[in-house]
Amino acid sequence: MRRGHAIRSAGAEYYVRCMDVELLDFVSFFFPRLFLCLPPHRTKTEITELSKSDLKAADYYPAVLQKIIAALAAEGGAVWVIDQDGAMRLAHQIQLDPHLMQSDRPEAIQHGRLLSRLISQGRAELVPPQSGSGDPDGEANPTPHLLVTAPLIANKQPVGLLEILQRANSPAEAQRGYLRFL
């Protein structure tokens, strides 16, 4: 006998363990409409409280990123910020491909161009996995993940980008829910 909660759908029975991330992942995949209706109040409240706290960036970014990744049952993510000299810098990451952190790698350069455009646009966006122009001088998402991105705004100006690495096979309804959450 399996341990965990039984959930029935269309006559089939699925078992999930009692971990929030696994349950959220299961619900978002098999019941996308229900997933979009789940109130993420607790997580949003926790993030709001962190945002109002006196935490330094080195403590704030990891805490917020972990909460968002858990809430979206994502595979990883990153926080990118713009320095005073206008250069983009990785502030924190969880499970980001190491090649994307090596500024001399072609995939990191194309990924950087993509992030720069997303930051300058100042709006949340989904970027399909393994997508780009095909031009070595263009932008691209070289990862196997759907990128769920949202700008970081201060004083009505983009100051960085939140990048969430989501499963590529997420249903379209769940993808729209990811954007609404961010």
C-alpha cells in the first residue's frame, strides 16, 4: 500500500506525498483550472512581509526566490539586477544552468540579450524553451525550461528581472497563472 494522499480523477487514482511542492506540482498538472483558483495569499503575504523588512539584498533575494519557486512548483530561478553602471548582474540563483553564468559562453551571451530585452520592456513574459532567432548575434532561451519572467521595478523604473525556470510541459492555463502570480 502506498503512503500519501489519494486523489481521484477520471476513474484513476494518484498518490502524492504530503510535501507542498509535490502536491502543488500534481494539482497544477492534472487540475490546471483548480490550480489557478487556489489562493496564494499565504505566499504573497510572506513575500510582502519580506519586502517590507530591513533584510539586506543578500538575504532578501534567496528568501523571496525560494518562496516563489516553491509556490509555483518550479525547477529553479534567478534574480538579475542592474548595477549602477548599467550592467546586468546575477544577484541569486537556484538550479540555474552553470553555462549561463559564464559570460564568455555563446548561450550565456544570447541569454543575456534576452534578459536585457525583457528588463527594458518592463512587463512579465513567458519565453518558450529552446527558443530564439537562430542568429548567433541574437537572443535566445537555450534552456529546456519555460522561462516565466517579471521585471523588478523601483520608482517606476525596471531595476532587474525575476526569472523562474518552469517545466516545459506546463499546461497553457497554468502558464497564464504563473504570470498572474508574479
